[in-house]
Amino acid sequence: MIQLETKVANFTKKDITEKPVQIHVDKVNIYYGTNHAVKDISMPIHEKSITALIGPSGCGKSTFIRTINRMNDLIPSARCEGTIEYKGANILNPKIDVVQLRKAIGMVFQQPNPFPKSIRENIQLPLKFAGVRNKKELQEITEDCLKYVGLWDEVKDRLDRSATGLSGGQQQRLCIARALALKPQVILLDEPTSALDPVSSSKIEELLLQLKEDYTVVIVTHNMQQAARIADYTAFFYQGELVEFGFTSDLFNHPEKKSTADYISGRFG
Amino acid sequence: MNSKVTNRIALSLIVLCAGIMAAILLALLGYILVNGVTSISWRFLTSESSTFLAGGGIKDQLWNSFYVLFLTMLLTVPIGVCGGIYLAEYAKPGKLTSFIRSCVEVLASLPSIVVGMFGMLLFVNYFQFRYSVLSGALALTVFNLPVIVRVTEDGFRALSRHQKEGGLALGMTHWHTIKKILLPAAFPSILTGVILSAGRVFGESAALLFTAGLSTPNLDFANWNPASPNSPLNMFRSAETLSVHIWAVNTNGIIPDVQTVANGSAAVLVICVLLFNLLARGVGKWIHQKLSGKA
């Protein structure tokens, strides 16, 4: 706890210029069948900032982040209520075009999931589907994205090799690169470093700090230090409820609720 | 008994079972090949069979086997793969889906002679296709379709759901994700299933007795017009396949060299299936590499 405090101490409320809210989450409830997994969540997501969702396993944070780009549609028993307002529309509206939504709000998963195809195809396949046909343009975007995630020098000579031959950390950066290729505004990351070694994890963290200059980043993490290190805002979820939301420095240094204090000091979770 | 001993006993039993299995397989293959290879000659493969004289070949039967196999696969693979994709990706869990799935299972476990009788009633008599290549291929389609559906569904289900999520999260539609990501990824397991079922189809006899028939018109291998009655490509002529031929010469053959012809045919059948397996595996590996990039 003391260690944590020193780490976030130089990072106080005043240093952050508050960015406008990009996504308004209002009274969102999510059910799996009769299981009420996420209860009445309301919170803002600020643009070009990192918002971290923390909490113990099964607290609903992953369920919630997967709702922001409607990945929960894949689960037949899942049902959502409430509104998530983005660009004046409710994301949860069944009539919304999820394909367009997912292009604007990209997602990176816990387990790096490159397609069992070449590195080049991994980036260009979704691009082609999005309508980019020009070969030169495809090539440029591929190069730009790989450079952005710091992978270009490592893979430029093996773009036609299978992406499954990359290391876990490289695979995860490739997954971020291919999400960026679609020029999204928001990137959701569901525990992106929990399957990676510490060196690869810290590379991803650096990348996330770079990402927030251009994108809105929402990250679910099990690792409180990670949230403390990189997030501007932190939301603490517990048993499906949003217990506390605020600036990361405030939440870690002066938690308002007792369960938040207990969790961040390692008393449970 | 301590756990180490138990472990050893279990291991020995498993090795023993595997050994017995391999031994039976090798003995069977060896027996067929040793007895049959001597009867195989270029003449045997390229001459017509004879009804009562010694020295007949199996040219037409061999051709018929491949032709029926080709038509069957042409019918079953597209339909079966689509059915499997439907069951794995689109069908919502419910009564209809489980009904379809049990139909597939029942169909897969039908004895082939029953499929043959059904084929005779429906294709040969009702649709008036007579004893023909087409009737045979359709009967084998009934026999093979559920296998392909099963193999495809299992192949798709064995894929990690992360692949599908990856495709959808990148703004691709469900169908595009299936077409570009899941199907290529499931391809090796589907291909393995198709090869195995092809072996079964190639060696099938009971389902063909009453559908493709026990005789072949004098085929003219210079005439490739599918409409002419003695063309190898004609689908409406009767066609005795290799495995039916083995059955026929053994049960009611009056040629003096029944044993030689039967042994030779059996060996050719086995060799074809083996070659077919090896070739298809090679091709599968090559296509998989094309689709997934070099390792």
C-alpha cells in the first residue's frame, strides 16, 4: 500500500487536464439468464485518456467492457438494459450497426488472438473488408500500424510468415496494430497483459500511454499496479457494482469506500 | 498396490492395446498385399474383365470406383460443409437444432445395405434413374453426407472462440469471419474427415449392389461424350465398382481365376485408398500452408 502511494503520488488531480466525455454510461444492467452480472453502472469515459476497470474476478468488469462494443451479443443468454451513449446514439440499441460500431470501438483480448495467417494478412484482412482495396494504401497502413506498436523492425522481413510464430508479446502488439489499422476512436482492452511475461507487459503499458495521445483507451486489469501506473481514471467494480470511480490518484490515495481501500491494499481479491 | 505400479499397469495395457491394433492392421494389409500384388500387372489394370474366361482385368471397375467417388464427393462436400457450418455457427440451441442433430446421427449410423435398399426404391425405381452411376452416387451421398456434416461441425467447434471474437471485434461480419478465418483454420480437420470418408466411400459395396448395379456396359475410353451410352462419363449407365466386383466374383463368379482376380482387386483397392490418403494429406498440408502463411 505504501509502495503504491509513492508510485502515484506525483500524479495528482491538478496535473490532469480533464478531457471531454466521449462515452456516457448510464444505468447499465447486464444479465446472463437470471444472473444479474452488472448492476446499474453509470460512469463517464473521457476521450484520449486511459480508464482502468479494476476489481476481483467475477466482479463484472469484463462483462461490462465487452458490452461497449457489443461483443456480448455472441452469448445468447446475455441481456442488457440502460444506455451507453456514444456520438449521440445508444450503443445498446439493437438496431445499431454493430459492424460499424466495432470499427469505431476496437477491442484487444486477454489471450493474444492473431489469425492463423501471415502477419500481413492479419492486418490487411479486416482492412480489405472495411473497403480498402488499393494495394499501396494497404501496404502503407500495415507499415504505419506496425511502426506505431513498435513491431515493424522486428517483423518487416517476415511479413509473409505465419503470425502464430511470433512471441506472445509480439502477437499482442500485432493484435493492437490490426485494431488501430481500422482507425478506431476507442480501444477496449480486456486484460491485455495477463497472459504475457513482465518485459512484454511493460512494452504494452508503454504502448498504451502512447495510444492515449490519439485514442480513448479503456482497460480491464487484474493488476492494480498497472492501473496505478498508466490510468488517468480508475473504476473499482465489486460484485457487479461500480463501487467507486475517480481519478486514479484519488482512488488509490484516498479511496472513499471501505471495500475499495480493502481491495487496493490487498486484503481481498 | 501403489500408484507407481498402477501407472505401469495402465501404461502397459495401453501399449498392449495399441500394439494389438497395429498388429491386426499390419497383418491384414500384409495378407492382402502379399496375396494380391503378384496378380497385379499393367495388363490386369488396363484390360476389361471377362465373364467366363481367365485373365480378365479391372479397368472399368477401377474407373467406375473413382467416378462414383468423385460424384459422391462433389455432392456431399459442399452440402455437408454448409450443413456443418450451420450447425456449428448459426443454429440456435433448441428443439429444431437438436432434431437436426439427431437426424444426422441416425443417418450416420444407418447400415449401408439399408441405404442401398433405400437408394433402390427412391433413385432406381421412383426417379427411374435405373442401375446407374448417378443412383450409386446419390445412395452414397445419403451414406456420406452425415459424416461430412459431423466432421465440419466438430472442426468448427474445436476452434478457439478467440478467433471468432477476433474477427467480429475487427468489424467483420459473421459470414466474413467464417469464410476468411474460421473455415481456413478448420480446413485441416475437415480435410482429414473428408479423406477418411472418401476411403469408406471408395470401398463401399453394399450400398452400391442395388443402385450402381453389377455390370458395366462395354466402355469406350475414346468416347468422352457424357450422353453416349458407352462413354465412361455417362452417368446413366450401370457401373460395377471395384469392391462390388470383388464381392461379385467371389460369390457368383464363374471365371476359373476367381482367386487371382479377387486378390488382385483387393490389393488394388487397398493401395488406392492408401495412395489417396497420402496424396490428400500432402495436398492438405500444402493448402493449409498457403492459407496460413509459412511457419
